[in-house]
Amino acid sequence: MEIKKLDLAEARQVCDEHMMYDFPDNERKPFSSIEGMARKGWYRCLGFYEEERLAAYAFRIFADDIMDTGNGCGMGRKGRIE
């Protein structure tokens, strides 16, 4: 299995072709939100491929650096995960 970081065009395609069937409306973010967070480096869109065919995907926020409010209640380590 190959894991690939998706660019925004590929992520849009996954949203359009798969997420609408895999998740109910109230569990999906608008793509504009995904795009904005990805451009800031807070969001990762990954595709898992078997024989060049999308087998699974994961869209995840990596917000450790934006979750720290300075009051000691931040989550995890500082910095973005690349």
C-alpha cells in the first residue's frame, strides 16, 4: 500500500467522489474550510493506494500549535507536523 499526501486538487476530487457517500452532510466540512486549513499547514489530506487505486483516505487536522491557548491547556507538542 502506498500513502500519498494529496494536493488540493486531489483532495477536492476525493471530497466530490467519495466523502458525499461515506459521511452524512452534518459530518462533512465544506471544502473551503479544508482548503483554508490545508493552506495554513494545519490540515493533511492523505490517500492510501493499492495498485494505483484509491483504497482509503484520511483528512485530519494537526492543530497542536493552534490549540495552545497559553494557559497550559494546549494539546501535544508545539509545531506543525510535515
